Amino acid sequence: MIIRSIAFFQCFLFCVIARGQMADTPRPIDIGEKMPNIVMGSFYNYGTPMDSEKEPNKLSSFYKNRVLIIDFWGPYCSYCVASMRRTDSLRKIYKEDLEIIMVTESSGHTVDSFFKKRPDLRSLQIPMIIGDSLLGVKMFPHQGKPHVVWIDSKGTVFAITGGNYITAENIEAAISGRSFRFVRKVDSMNFDVAKELDRGNENNFIYRSILEKSDLSTPGAIYAEPIFPAHVLNPKVRRILVNKASIKELYLIAAFKRKYSIFNPYIYSMELSDSTRYINPMQHKEEFKKFGYDLLEDWMSDNMYTYELILPESVLYLAFYENMLSDLNRVFSVTGKMEYRPTPCYVIRQGSTVLMRTSGGESRFIHTPRKTKFDYFDGIQNKKISELVEMLNLNNLGKPIVDKTGIDYPVDLEISLNMMKPDIGEIRSELSKYGLLIEEEIIPFEVLVIKEKH
């Protein structure tokens, strides 16, 4: 067997490739079971490099006299990426008693491309398995990420959790041999966001609206126009599916028709005496205690929803989301409506008379061909600037972008933006080549206002 070591950035982070096979056919491992001592590939950022052909690096070497955390992640998982620095810091703090391995099924090309775009993560030294087809597929199958497996110093799995359980408090408990409270993460492997919810005879309805408490074993998802057109499933309908969303997130999707990131804090105002039922505590971890729950999963069980709306294709696109907003206002004890409020915004104006025009052809956003469809952006062809602004607003840039150029005709723009890590400074620099200026201003902006019903 050929062992291939892939070295990433500045010789700090190198990836581990799992090559070992279990004596028996690999099978799912449950809490309370001992891990099979599979052989790991060679690596260079953990201790002294070993000749893996003569002295194989076995999994037991990672948990010997310490706790081992296997953290399944993906470059496309925003929570995983946001947690990497914290995870690396915890590994360093408890290095005598803890080891952490990060595992992804993504290829070396995809992971290498990801880290090149994230130079701020270059100092990480967590051992990493890439191209995994064993640990996360056969031994710990899952859908949602992060997915975390905890293994004690004897190789026994004692917890399977979400990523929010990787805390100093829980690590200290595990190292001391004490248990900590957790809700086991269990994923439904049959749930497919691209399929309509199964509610009996699927051939008879022309309209339906479903709102229910979420099944926590299913992955969170937003499957909606304009990003995911319904016609990929059924050309006769418009469809939206939002799975595992808070009430606030449902309202933001309905109000802004998927034109803004739901994580942008400037596009809404919560005017409630108690908002803890409506906002996701994952975004307010420092205030979690006031939510009145000991565990995040308890809050999610009570306050996360799945919503699906299907309407005939003849229903206009804007009316489609208006129907969703009406559903939410009917069902919940709050009401959401749009109001103009003075709001900090990034305003684009034409600063000079640089002539912009289009050479015609297909109307499209230009993306550099890569494995990930939306990772890099190279401009627009035969599109209006307002369409470019809508695309940029799908990312959380801190403040909404508003088009005040007055240019209402299609143009071609050649710009280069990293959409994995969008930055308003980079956008300002690229647009300035066409005489377009971006300034931060407080202007009347239509925000979503959520109030209690009287």
C-alpha cells in the first residue's frame, strides 16, 4: 500500500490519511464499545515521524493515557470553520491529557484550496484526516457536521455529540473520568432536503403548507429559490423547505426572500419582552443561561421548526414569500412586518464617469471553475449592478449593501472576490476600478420588525 503524506501551509499543518483496515468488516461503533485499533497513515505534526510500514501508527497511540476527540468537519460547514481556532487552543491547553483529530471526507485538493483561502488558520496544528471513507462513513455514520466522538484512555467511546460540547468544562470532566451531561447526536441518514416531505399521496395536491417541530436527527437546511429552484424537483410548482430553523430565521427568510444573509444583525429588530424563544442560542452563546435551558438540544427541541410551502408555478415569485410570511404571522404569537428605519449600510454610488457597458451574451455570474460552486467570484456578464448587490448581500458583510448608482442597465464587470471569506474592503477595492464608491452611511432601510401580538 502506498502511503501519501500531504503537507499543508508552512509545514505546520499536515494531514493524516487513514489507511488501516479492521480485521473484520467495518461496522458502526456505539457508545460503550471499544474502538478497533485501526492503523493510521503517516503524519508530521504530531511527535516524531515514524516509518508507518515498519512501525504503524495505530489509533491506540492517540488515546493512550489521554482522552481522544474525533471531530468530523467539512470546509463547507461554517460552524466547523468558526470553531477551529478554539478547538486548537483547547488542544494546546490540555496537551498532556488530550488529543484531537479532525476528520473530513473532502479530498486533499478541496482541503488544500480551503486553507489557501484562509491564511488566518495557517498556524493550526491539529492532526487531520482527509478523504475519509472509514471513520465517518462506516464507523460513525452521520449527516450533520460537526459530529464529535469522545474516546477514553482505554479506547472506549463514551460520548457522541455535536460540536458545541467541545468546551474546557467538558474536557476537564472527561480527563478526570467524570461524566458530563450531553444529548447524544443521532442523525437520520435517510433525510434528503432535495425531496419533498412525505405526507401521503404526493400526486394529488397542488398546494400545501407544513409547519412542525423539527426532528433534531435531520440536518439543518434552507432549500429555496432563488438559490435552489423548485423546478429541479417538479417543474409545476414553487417550493421552499427550511429545516431546523428558529422563528426569527423563518421570518428573515420570508421577509427578505433569500436576498440577505439571515446572520446580518442590521436587517431586523426584535421588539419583544422576551426573545429567548425566537433567537437561536448558538448565535448568543454568552447569553445561553438566560434561556432557561441546561442543554442546547432541549432548547432546540422546543423552539426549532421545519417549514415547507409548495404552490403552483403560476404564483408569482414575490407572492410566494408573502404566503410564507402570512403563514408565520397566523401561527406564532408574534407578527413580523417591514418598516423603514435609519440603518447603517454600505452604499454604492457612481463616483466618476467611467463608462460601463456589456458586450452582450449570456446573463450570468462568473465563477472560477472549482469543486465548490460558490467559492470564488470573478464578475458579472450582462447583468445589472443591483443583481450583483443581491448576490453580495447573501453573505454576512456586517451591514447591508444598497445600490444607489442609478445604473439600471446591464453591464460587464471583471472583479475577483473570495466568497469563502467576503470582505467589504476587497469589494470596495475591486469596484473602484469602475468608478464605483462604497461608503458607510445611515439611511432609511426597510428592516424586519418582529413584535408581540396585542
